[in-house]
Amino acid sequence: MVEPRGLDPAVIDLHAVRADTPGNHRGVFLDSAGSSLPPVQVLDEVVAHLRREAEVGGYRAATERADDLAAGYEDFARLLGCEADEVAFTDSATRSWLVAFDAIPLAPGDRILCTEAEYGGNAVPLLRRAAEVGAEVAPIPSDATGAVDVQALRTMLDERVRLVSLVHVPTNGGLVNPAAAVIEAAHEAGALVLLDACQSAGQVDLSDLDADIVTGTGRKWLRGPRGTGFLVVRGRIRDRLQPRQVDLHSGTWDAPDRFSLRPDARVFELWESSVADRLGLIAAARYALALGVPNIEAAVRSRAEHLRSGLANLPGVTIHDLGEVRCGLVTFTVDGVPPTEVRDRLADQNITVTVSGTTSTQYDMTRRGLDLIVRASPHYFTSPAQLDKAIASVRELTRHP
């Protein structure tokens, strides 16, 4: 396991972030990889705007917050290491990924490479569109640590590869794929890189990565509302894309027989959206920026390693996380206790975890002979005492399966 370089998880004031997270006092919350607990700053932003809409209507309420909405693009540019005109907002990571992928031209004989950590929500459209146009989808082998094998990738890259679909952090474990090395290799071959940052944005620093397209959600590690997502499309590739889902926000009806599309990433946005949720997403980004993403990354890794090592020391518990570099997802199984039962019995003690199955990560789970695993994902607001309580509860399961 590679520790964060030069970072101190104690930089984040645990008392302060726990005070900002009232839901954290209801039990032990270990599902930020699913849908995290928003801080009060996010909750207050969303609720206040909904109340304002009830007072003056949605259009006027949005106009009143126009400056804050516009500033959100700058906030996400800081968070993601890009330009403000390269940022778009959507209603989910899935929507971001789909509209971007749909805009990449594909032809018969083209190849798409993906990692063995590919997520089911990406794999289905990849396979479907490849079948429609006569393209090929091929997974890149993993190396001995379970991360994408960059050397194997280099042998697969040729002039037919149009896209490398790269899952930064899989849904079924703490692995962090070597994104920078993958991006460099793909760009040397002229291929685009679509980085799925759904599980990394908000817990892993993305600001130094130069993927052509980046997609992510608000509800997980960023601690924003559900129904929010973001999309980064680098200006250098816009002319290579053909956005297909456009409306009167994405484009302008210039004359009865003419239209023009926006020249920035917001061509991938649609007119209608939840303004309250978007303001909440922006508030979540500002909260993360105020804490410092490198500090968040160190704190989350520290919490995850505490939990991972504690569980690994229990007889009958197997840790299933891969990779040399790991993050905040901790996956495990308990001998003699089905993962769904582990989840449910922990829930009876107000400890929230979830499960991950084969249909979410078919390549990886099939390769490893796994069907279902328990997934726990502590955030920086989780205290060491709460982690110890979770470990003790799992220990009881091993004693009384």
C-alpha cells in the first residue's frame, strides 16, 4: 500500500466536519461510495432555494442566483484542473458519460479499449454502440497488483483505437488506477481518454490529470445532492466531437432554417435542471475546496486503512481490495455469512454499508471468481471510534455466523 505523500490526515478538523454533518450522529455511516451525507452548508443551500422558488417562482429565483451559478463553473475548474469553459453540469455522472460518449464519432473497424474495472453503466452503452457501428470493445489486462497494465495498454494501442475508457476508481474496491500513465500512453497514440471519476472526484486529487473528458457525480465523495453531475470536455477536442442531444440552451435558433451550437462545454447541458440541486453541488465543491482536496485524500485514505487493517486481522474475513495505491473503498467478505446478510445485520446496529455484485463490474468480478462482496466507504467525517465499532460488529458476525 502506498501512503499519501507528505499529507497529514489530522489537518482536517474532525470535530468541525462532524458538526457540519448531523446525519453522522445517527450511526456509523460507511457508504460515501454510494451516496454520502451532505454537510449542512449543502442542505441549507438546496432547501433555501426551494423555499425561494415557492415565494417568487423558479425563473425569478434562478435569476437572483445567476452570479452564483456562473461562479460554479470557476469553482469546478479549480477542483478539476481545467478551464471554466470546459465545465458543464448535468443531472448525474451517467448522463455526463452518456452525452460525451455519444458525441465521439465511431466507424466500422474502430476499437475502444477499457479497463477490467469498467463499470456496468459504461459497459452496456460501450457494447451496444460498438455492435451498432461495427466497432470493437477490448479490456486492457490488469497487472499483478490489479491495476490497469500500462505496458499491455501500449501494445494494444494502434491507429484504430479511437477511445480509452478509463475508470479511475472501480465501484467494487479501493484500487486507484494509474490515470496519468494511461492518459500519456493513449495521447501518444492519438486516442481520446474518457475518465470516469465517479468514485474518485471528491476523494482523490484530479487537478493534475489531463484526460480529454472527465465525468463525475455530486452525490458521492463530493457530498452534494443526488441528481447532480459534472462533465469536463477539453477545448482542444471539441471539434472532434458531435453533440447529439442539443436544445435551445445548447444551441441557438438563429433563423427559420439555421442554428448554431455553443462553442464551450455547456453545449452538453440542457435548458431544464434543478437550480436548487445545482446550487447545492456548487456549495459541495466550495466545501471541498475549503478543506483542500489533498487533505481530504489523506484523511479518507487514513480512515480506509484503519478499517481495512482492522477487518483484515479478523479470522474469517477476506479483504478484496486491489492495487498498490488505494483509496476510500474497502471491500470484504465474511466466511459463512452472505454479503447481503452482513449488510443487513450491520444495518440493524445502525452501521451503513452496501454490497457490490458481478453485474456492476463483470470483467473484474468474473476474472476473480467473485459474485457479491460487502463495500464499506468511510469519509473524512467518520471518527476512529466509529470505525472500531464497525470492526467490532464484524468480529461478532465471525463468532456468530
